[in-house]
Amino acid sequence: MSEKVKKSHRCDIISDECKGCARCVNACPKQVLEMGTKLNFMGVPFAVYKGEGCIGCGACFYNCPEPGAITIIEITADERP
């Protein structure tokens, strides 16, 4: 019988693709995104992942108006600390 492993995820955000609209931050049910204090090349603050807690639901991805700015990645067992 196989043991069920809980999946882990992370959210990768390309800062220079972000327009700072915060739609992803507002859409996240787990509140794992926030608006950063650094500015991207357009001079706007960009969304950042807090580092843990992503459930991989994709709400941030689907609410982002910029194609390719957000990627949800499933963390495999060999990538875990």
C-alpha cells in the first residue's frame, strides 16, 4: 500500500512582469503573497511570496492580468529542505 504524501507548492513571481495591481495578493486564500517594498524596472512595487504556505490552488495565477508573471510550482521530495 502506498503512503499518501502531502504535496507542497511555491509561487514564483517574475518581478519585472508585475504591474503592482495586487490582484494576486487579494485573491490568495492563504494570504501567502504581499506587496514588496522594492521597485521593479517600471518603478512599481511588485508582489512577493512570503516563503511558505502555498497550497497550489492557482488563484494568484488566474487573477494576474500579466501572462507568465506568476508560476505555481509543486515541490518534489528531493527539493524539500
